[in-house]
Amino acid sequence: MIPAAQVARISRAVPFWMSLALSPLLVIAAGQGGWWLILAPVSTWWLFIVLDAALGLNVENADPDTPEPSLRWYRLITLIWFPVQLGTIFFLIWYATRADHLSVVEQFALFFGVGVLSGTIGINYSHELMHQKNRLERWLADLLLATVLYSHFRSEHLLVHHRHVGTARDPVTARYNEGFHRFFPRVLRESLFSAFAAERAMLARKGKPWTDLSNPFWRYWTLQAAFLGLAFGLGGGMGVVLFVFQAFIAIWQLELTNYVEHYGLTRKHLGDGKYEHVLPRHSWNAAHKASNWLLINLQRHSDHHYKPDRRFPLLQNYTEDDAPQLPYGYPVMTLAAMIPPLWRRVMNPRVRAWRQRYYPEITDWQPYNKGQNPLPR
């Protein structure tokens, strides 16, 4: 257990600030063109694969009772990220659509890198912010999600995923043997509708129609339209195309992560639409040190589902006695997910072992595999 006094030290927070280097790297790449344009994926995915291999695991846990003021250096990176991301995206739209040295292919390569910034970092930070009670932080989450045209993720994540994870009602719980290339279009379609239905149902309980202005979808649509308009103002039609492209790359990375986090892990159906409570065993855990710096401890996902509003520096690591463990960090696992035969070879035996360990009494897994169990009440 790391005592609160040590957690508060700026030296412990500094590794989580490495993401700030991505913005100037993208600006440098835009100015140089050519092979410089691979800087963003190399400095995130590939660099942190190497760092994970070199630095290994971090199984230490911070004192979960560390007071809020002691976390200011950790919180600050998530608070300042929106202006960094906003400035990077729209400066590069303005620059790339006027730069004679960038071909169309190079423009798309550059905005693939921008999608790494807005997806690997930006959506992840929005996830941290949306779980907090502070109004500013929740607004920052909405602004970040609007820059990748995926604002409904907040409603889907808070109202659907956390309530129904591990059941057929949760679109982003990947089913056993479901390849990512089947999962991705399914989750794009289902998560939008489930998010809207959840907000509509919440308003109905208050006696209000979905058209009521308190429906956050009005805010989502307004912010997204504003950013699309800004992209057009700065870069014309090509500016809009590049903006949408980086948004798609960001969303792809988010859903790759969602795919990995709960693949094959289902909650036991108790009958009559009732399910067991969510437990650490229903999320894959990864204690890899470097990628947890990059992803602000997102890989301690088992504890996140136990305490969703717990700030990222205080998320606890679980051992294999309490939660299933990924063999590698998310950078490796998301790459593996893009190759379904490789993914199944690595993960299906682990899912089967998990089932045998926790649910030996279940002999027919077909309803779980196909999402055919009754929807939770």
C-alpha cells in the first residue's frame, strides 16, 4: 500500500503526463511529412509495447482513502487535455489543408495520428472525467467526445454499460468467439440506440418526452455540429473529411478497448431476468506499468467497475485470485484483436478456464455465447 503522502508527490504523477508529448510530435510530423507521419502510433502503441516488456508489472496499490487535494497533479492532466486536443485538431486541419508539401495520402496519414491523440488519449480522459460528480469535469468529457463525434458514449457508458455489463443488454460486452470485425459494426449500431433509449426512459420516469431540452442528446448534437462547422470554416470540405476521419480512428480505438475489457466474461443468469452482482471477475485486469501510465490506469478495469467514480491514481490492482488477467497490456491485446484467429488462440482458452473456475455448475454456455439469455430487468 502506497501511503497518501507518497501518492501526493508530483514525481509519482509525472509519468501520467507523457501523453502531452503527442501534440508537439504531431505538429512536427505535419511540418516534415513523409515517414515522420508514423510518429504518433510509434510513440504510443509501439513504444509502450517495448516499455511494458522492459518495465514489467506494477502491482502496488495507492491508499484508496487518499484525500482529493492530494490528487491535484493527477487531475490536472485530465483538466487541461481538452484545450490541448482542440488546438491540435483544428490547427492541423487549418495547416494540412494549406500545406503544399502534404499529399492527400499524407494528410490522411497525419490525421490517423490525430485519431490516436483523440482516441487513445482523449476518449480515455473523457471516460475519467464523465465518472466524476464535478460539473466542470463532466462538461469537459462532453466536449472531448464531441470532437470525435461520439457524444452518446457518455449516456451509453453510464446508463447502460455499468448497469448491464456482462449481460445481453450491454452492447459492448464482447461475446465469446465474436471476432472484433463482427463486434465493431454491431456495437456502433446498438450503442447509439441503447444510449438514446436509456435517456428517453429516464425522462419518461420524470413525465417528460424525449424532446425535452434536458435530454443531453440536444447538447451532444449541438456540440458535434459546432465542431463540424469549425472544421469546415478552417479547411472547407477537406477539413470536414479529415475531421470525420480522425473521429473514426478514435472510435475504432475506443471499441477495440471495449472489446478487450470484457471479452467472454458474462454474469450468471439467476432466472427471471435476474443476474448476479458485478464482481472484479467480470473484467479483464492488466497490471502492465507503462501502458497504465499512458492509459491512466484504465487497465485496472476490474476495480473501475467496483468503484466507478474512484479517480484513476487510486484504482486498485487485483491479482489472479480475484480477477482474470490479460497476458499483455492493451497495446498488444488490441493489435491481437484485429486478427481474430490469433485472438481466439490467445483468449478462448482463458475464457474457458475462467468459466470452469467460477461457474462449473453451468453446463450450457450457448445462451451466453449468443446473447440469448433474458434481458436484465
